[in-house]
Amino acid sequence: MNRTIVKTREAHDFLALVPQLVGFQPERSMVLVAFRGNRTCGAMRFNLPAAGASRTVLRRIASTLVGTLCRIPGVDAVVPVVYTEETFASVAGLPAERFAETVCARAELSGFLVRDALCVAPDGWGSYRDPSCPAGGHPLADIAGSEVQRAIPAEARRDLASLRSRADLPRVDLAARERVGRRLARYQRLGGKEETVPELLAMVGDILDPVARAEAALDWDPGALDPADVAALLFLLQGPACRDQMMLQFAFGEAVGALTHALNLRYAAIQGATGQSMDDIVRAERERNGDDEPDAKRTSDLILGLTTVRPDPDRIERAVRLLLTVVALAPRRARPAPYCMLAWLSWAMGRGSVAGIFVDRALAVDPRYGMADLLDTLVSSGHLPDWAFAVPFDEERPPETTSPAGA
């Protein structure tokens, strides 16, 4: 597919494009828009530091942000953009000016050209590098009325939402929820506990084949789900092995799902023979064989983002839409597994803040849920998957832009 290139000659035109680059409307954020030459090659969003943070803290945060930028191959320039709730009217100068200046200084010290540094506040916008910026900022109507919006072809334009709204659950019919709960309870009476789900799968075969079920689920209409299908999916997801297999399959395809499922069944057979926990079995094999277990290493590397193999964004978006509805229909006790899947899929797409919301919800249901603890560590550390820095970036999705004013 051809890449979409949009030229932005004025700073407000560039600001009109930034939400399209990140895929949502940023709030309380610092967005670093990275450039190779005159064209964008990535956009990363970070939370703004707490109000009143010391210069030492600001320098530390700026170093982390610019360090992340350094991981993108070939980047030579950047435009930091601050989205803040602080108003022009409430400060002397521009909102969040100390932090913006600290980030710019750190970027230049690291060898990047800072093409411009911009701010969007509730009552205006401005450039930190424009000494003639009006005290009250420029009108936001400049951004809203930019020609850039019309320059983006319909097939390349994203429907934008706020960051938090990406975690909103859809409304579902109460009667459907009750039917899902009853059917799930029937499945669980078969004896399906977390540690026995892989063993149970070996007995029932194709009836609840998690690879076929996951692939079929991607084509379900989230607005017209069969409660029996939802209950069967939820039953499978309660087992960590099936949960992780489906999660990876949603992101990387059916072949990865089949590979992971085969690995899980092998581990389940060992578990049945020895009585060891799955974690103990995996740990023992890794200690005994090291990297001589390529399938196990590949699976763990995919989960931790230690690979440049990129997931399929279309599959992930379909899975997210499905799982949001599945969670809305699920009994509360069954929600941590799909919440964790939503968290990981969001993180895989670079939406760490959304992932954090889902992790918090999973822990609110079960504070001792292991996958939620792992994801909490992954997300809160600011770790990004290696594929986020791989070249080429996903060229057919967000439009590229040429340099804004100030270049």
C-alpha cells in the first residue's frame, strides 16, 4: 500500500496532524514526533510529570524520554508537543515551559535537531521557540480549521478518541450477561480449573480447540455475539496457557497460536506425569536446555516484546473490539484474564496508558492475579516492545508529514 504524505508548512497544520500520528487525541501528554530527514517516522506519547516536579526529576524524565527516542533507527530530529490542562491565562509564558525546555535541551545534547517545540492548552496553542507568541497563545481554531484534515485521504484517516475512552466497555443486554454466566458455570462444572484446562482440552479435542476458537472469534460481530460462544471463549481464557496462546494468536496469527498450543499441551503432559506446576516445568526446561528450546524462547520473547517481529495491527484492533464486549458480558470473577489480554494487546500497539487501565481493573478483581502483576511491572517500567522501534514503521496506517514551521 502506498504511504500517505501530508505537507505541513505551518505549526498549527502540524498540530492538526499529531493526533492522527498517535491514533488518539492526546491529553496531559508529551508527544515526541520523530523525524528522519524531513519526514516523520514515529510518534511516542508519555505522561506529563506531576505539577511542581523538581528540576532534578524533570531532567531524569527527559533523559528517559530522549533515551527511548534514541532507540528508533535513523532518527535525526524531533518535535516535542505538550498537551496540558494548564492554561495560557494562568501562567507567565507558556504552560509546562520548564519541562518542555528540559526535554529540548536533553534532545539537543543527544545530537537531535529540535525542529520546533509546541504546546496545546485548553485556551490556545503556541511554540516554545517563538519569542513573538502572544501571551494568551494562538487560537485553537487555527488547528481545528487546518487544511490538513481535508488533505488526509479517507482510507488513511483514523477515527480519533481520547486515550481513556479506548478502555470503555460497551453497553450489553443484562439478559445476555446472565445467559453467559449460566453457560460458563456449566462449563466450569466439567472440572475446568486453571491448572487442568490444558488437560481438559486434550480430552475434548476439536469441541473446544483454542486455536480454531481464537481464529473464528476474530470474525465474530461484537454487536451480535452468541452467549454460548462467549461462555466457551471465557472458559478457555481462564487457563493461563490458553489465555496466552490466544493473546499471541490474536496479535501474530494462527501459526503462532498453533505453535504455542502444541507447546502448552507438551507442558500439560509433563504436568500430569509429575504433578509440577506449569511455572516450575518451564523454569526447569529453560535451566536445563537454555536456548535449545527455541519454541519456548520464541513464545516468551513475543510476550515480553523481545523481538522485532511486528504484530498485525488489524488483528489486534479486531481482538480488542471483541474482548471489550466479552468483558462486558463476563461475570466479574471471570474478567481478569480478558482484561490482561486487553492490557497486553494495548501495550503491543504502544498504548501503555490504556494498558495500565486494564491492568488496574484486573487487579481490582483479583489482587493476586499473576499475569496482571507481570503486566503491571512491564507497563509501569516504561518498557516498550522491540518491534516499536523496528524499521520500517507501519507505513499504510498513519500519514507521514513533512517538517512543520521552524524547521
